[in-house]
Amino acid sequence: MRDSMNHLRTGLRSGFLALLITALGMTATPVLSATVVPPAITGTVSAVGNDLTITVNGQRFSVVPGSAAAAQLSTIHVGDTVGLVLNGPASSSASQVIGIVAGAVAQ
């Protein structure tokens, strides 16, 4: 009887510890997903293409289909000040726009 009580206590402690670790892990996830990525390019829109392209400060960028940037593209107009969030370095021609920050101020 004594052995079964010790076994039960050990099991309860292990279960509580597992629950605590799971709960702590779940609370950390939203913090990691809320990381703010600053725009890589900031400037004035000089063209918005129907082919998922945007030109800012004379430089043309491709917009990733289905991205938040693609959804927002129809609200952007020539002359708007925007910030572009890219999926790679601004110096790479392969980088595409994944986010648009309307009214962004150059840093």
C-alpha cells in the first residue's frame, strides 16, 4: 500500500511538471510571433503594377503572391510614402515584398 501511494505521488508530480512546462511553452509562443520587422526600403511609390509589382524610389520590386503585401497592394497609390518588408536582403534582386507599411517614415 505504501509503495502504491509513493508511486501515485511521483506520478502526480511528473504530471504537474509536464503541465507546467507545456503552459510555459504556450505563453512564450505569442511573444516570439510578435517580433516586429522594420521595413528594408522606405520611400515614395512611383508605380504600382497590376502584375504584383511596386516601384519605390525608382526601384521595382516583385510582391509575393498571396502575401499580406499582395492583399494591400490595391490600397497603395503613386505618391504614397511606404516601407517595404522583404523576404531577403534589400541588395538582392531575388528579394520579394512580403509586407507594406503605409505612411512609413525613413529611418
